[in-house]
Amino acid sequence: MRGLAVVGCTLSVLLAFAGVAAATPPEDVDLGSPSPAAAIDGPPPVTVAHGADADWHNDAVTVTFTATSEVSTVAATYVQVDGGGAEATTEVVVRAPRDHQNDGEHVLTFWSVDAEGRTETPQTVTVRIDTRPPVVKQLRLRPDVLHRVQPFRVSYTLSDLSGGARLAYEVRDQYGYLARRDRGMDVRTGAGHVDIPDRYGNRKPWTPGLYRVTLTFVDAAGNRSTLKPLLVRDYHPCRASVTHTVRGAGKRVALTFDDGGPAWVWSRMLDTLKAYRMHATFFVIGPYVRAEPRVAKRAAKEGHGIGSHGWSHSPMTTQGYDGVRRELISSEAPWWRAAKVSPVGWFRPPYGDHNATTVAAAGSVGFAHVVMWDVDPGDWRGYGASTIAANTLSHVHSGAIIGLHVRTSTMAALPTILRGLRARGYTSVSLPELFHAAGRR
């Protein structure tokens, strides 16, 4: 029988083991067929099953049978599995193959017969096998763009043999930092949903940006389905602040690169950063991201910070409130198309040009951080690679934000800069990493 193993011994062996001479029963007597003890005085044997319970299992279950008799010797214990033929045995293994072919409820009917023919009334136990992970369909997140602080809903349809599952979720930001989690709630099969607040555990609203929502369903047998993350963009208005340096981050600095340039220059910078196992942040204007989506996608995939430098590279103080908003909203779209990531949260005004209106407009579309710098190596002045490297390393300090550009001379200086940082005990990290190291979001 598929998925089942029966281990035991024949009637004659059992009788011999018990010291009773084996004999072939009359043709009209079948000790393997359950019938009440009637003509023979004394109670029939009593059989107890061990190893069966009410739980669902995703591994094989072994059920053993122990029979006793008050008046005679137990001749044999018989077991039927799912109504099949009875076999003399003291152990049944209900298997759980990975092809799910034995999933379901299996009924084991058992009884024992003693040496004088007394037959026990049959009993049953049920073994439940489920090796298939929960099946989740019609997964939907609404709304997937938040323009105010509000919960969002994840809807789903759940199917599982056991009738339900334990649902847990985890929300992390674009850079992998935990925003919220719930370790488990019991849900039933069918249509369901979970509402997730866009707040940290301390009840404060999330810092605007991109968040990834991962749901995990674990059924009663322990089978697990972890779903592909859903993306929610939180662009709620916030109060933006201007940052020049980050205190309390330890021996970490943030190399930042503005503007944009030929794709090969940007790619070579990424190669160098990867070789030194360090991160940076790229404030590339919208048209360059649109023109070089593969390089942009690579930068995000390799863990670098990304931020907005606007669209036109014109001074923000000449734009007005609505103009700044348009620049920032326009610059977000190419990143989303290229890599399903977002620069929201991090803004560097071209030339560092900003005023109170600039900062307020940035906050209105979710850019909480207006990022300046406190180390300017002057690569924009046309300096050579050696001067750029020297200017960087001579002014570096813990928590420094170093303002550089995507230029060939800066690309050439980058290996020297990274070697010099390492020799001085510093690590270049992305701005999100620098902020988190200092306990900021």
C-alpha cells in the first residue's frame, strides 16, 4: 500500500514465541477477522496504540501496538490501514513522501486475538499527514503608495489541508533595516487579510521611503510558505532636517557622489567599491538614471544608498515650493522603473543651494533628510586624482559626509581614497548605514 509500511510477524511465529504449539485453525475460523468474543469464557485481549495523536505531521509517523490478555496468551494483533487487508503486525509506519502522495488522514483499525480465539472489538486511530506548504493566492496590497500616515492592508486567499496556519509578517526598509514585525497570528483557510500600521514599535511613523513586506504562513504540520516581498512606498509628508555630519557613528564615513556621468565611469566606481567591500551614496540627477537604468539597478542591488539630486540640476532656491516638489517627484520615477527602488528620504540640493522653502518642500514629498557635506575635496574644480585623494584623507573624521561627483578624476582617485580610509581605521558606508550606526533613522 502506497506510503505505508507494516512490520510484524505471522501467527505461527507469535504462537511459537509464546510457547504455544502452532496449529492451523479450522477452515471456518479466521482469527484475522474481527468478531466479538462469545462462546469462550473470559475477556478478550486489550490493545493500546502508541504514536498516534491529533496533530498533523510532515514526517513519517510510527504507530506501535501493545496487546495484553488477562486469561491467555496474545496470539496476534491485526491492523487494517485505510480499510485495506488486515495484517498481523505490532508496528505500522505511515510515510510522508515529499511528493505529497500520502497527504491526508489515515485510519488504522486494529484488534488482537488470544491463543484461545477470543477476539477484541476493533478500535481505530487516525494519523494525519501533510507535507505540502500552505498555498497562498490572490495576494494584494492596498494602498501600495502612502501619502499620509495610515495602515495598509494585505489581502490573500489561503489553502491548506490542516484548515489554517500561523501568519507572521516582517517589514524592512529598502536597506534591510527592520521597521515592524508580528511573529504570529492564527488564520483560517479561505479569504483573509492583515492590516499593518506604518509605524515603528514605539508608535512613531516610519521615515518615508520604500518598504518590503514579507508574509510567512506555517501550517499545523510545520510546513512553511514565505512569500515574495510586497513593496509599499511611504511618501507621507514629514518635517525635513538638514544634515552636514553624523555624530556617534563610530569610525564610519559616507562617501557621496553627485550629478552623473558616462555609464562606464559610474560602473568603474561600483567595481572599486565592491573590491574594497565598502558602500557609498549616489545622488544622480533624474536624466542620468533614466539613461543608464542597468547601472542604476546595479548600484541599488549592491547595497549603495540612493538619493535625489533633482531633475534639472538648477539651484533650488530659484524653483519655489512647487518647483522643488516637481523636481523631486520627477527624479523618483526613473529609479522605480529601473530597479523598483526609491530615492525618497534622501535629498541633496544641487550646489548645496537651499533655504527654508526648499527644506519644507522636500519634507512635503517625504524627503526627511536634506543632506549636505562637511568634507569637500573639490573634485568639481577639476583637480587631479592625487589632489582629490589628498584633500579627502586630510580632512576625514568620524561621521564625515564627503561630497564628491561621478567624474573620471574622482573615479581614478577612489582606490587611493578607500585604501587611505582603511589604513586609518575608517569604513565608507551608505548614508542609511551611517545614520543607523548613530541610532538615527
